Amino acid sequence: MEVFVAVAEEQGFAHAARRLGLSPPGVTRSVAALEQQLGVKLLQRTTRIVRLTDAGARYLLDCKRLLAELEDAEQTLSGAQGELRGQLSVTASVMFGRMFVAPILLDFLEDNRKVSGRALLVDRVIDLIDEGLDVGVRIAHLSDASFTAIRVGSVRQVVCASPGYLKKHGVPRAPRDLADCASIVFSADRAAPA
């Protein structure tokens, strides 16, 4: 598979052979053996150019993925600390995401150059799996038991009133006094506040 990937990327057997430190006939035999084993033509060859067939293009993507996974597995087994790579997809509410999540994500991407980032900042609850997301930062209780939640902070509740309202209706002295007040409640929970 490594030989096939090199031939496909270099678009030629001689260039792939130089890259791999092998002889051109050895590279040619390796690709021919692979095609015979798979029972499909991976490359179209002429005297001047080597091109992927449709099956070859699909197989190339799979080979690259498998070889990367194999390299990761080997590094893990050998105890090597490999560089992080891939894509990290994060979601959060718009304001919280802009103020807190985005700066942390940007710092993480700066420190891990082989990782790309994607942030979906929306003010609604979304399905992490359907949206292809890795991490969701939410100000709420975890509603799906199949996910793992880690508390990273807390939010305090604040009761506010305009001076005009307090002058007209009086200042509440205890939490039970709030029951008689006209109110607008912002809550991350879908249920009405108790």
C-alpha cells in the first residue's frame, strides 16, 4: 500500500522509486502484485503518464487513512508521543463561544499545528452526532446519558430590576417575594423554571 500511495502521489514509478529508495522494477512489480491480489486495475499507465483509475482513487483514500492509523498505532505501542492531528469540531452558544471557547480553541490550534478546528456557535441545542461534532460546551444539565459531561465552570443566577420597577412595586426582601413579580426568565433548560 505504501508503494501504491507513493506511485499515485508522484504520478510515476521512477519518482516513487526514488522517494522510497527502491528500484523502479521493484516498485512496478509491487503495484502489479497489489492489483492482481485485489483483482482490479488501480493505475492507467502510458509511456508518459500514470493516472489513477476510479477504483484507484477510492483505494488511495482508504490506503492513506489506513496507513495513518497504522502509524498512530505503532507510535502508541512504542510509547512515542505523536503529534495531534485531524479535525476538532466544537459547539457552544454564540456569546459564550465567542467570549470563551473561541480563544481557547485558537490557542489549542496554535499549539497543535496539524489539527484543524471547526466551531459551530448557535443558540439552540443540537445533536452532536448528527452535526459531526466532538465537543459541546453547554450551560445546562446533560440530557443524554450516552454522553460524558465534565464540569468546567459554573454560572450564577442573577436577579435584576430597573429602578422604576422597584419604585413602583417595592424591593423584594426574600426569594419568595419574587413569585409576585413580573419577570422574564432566561434559562438553558427547556422546562419552565419552578
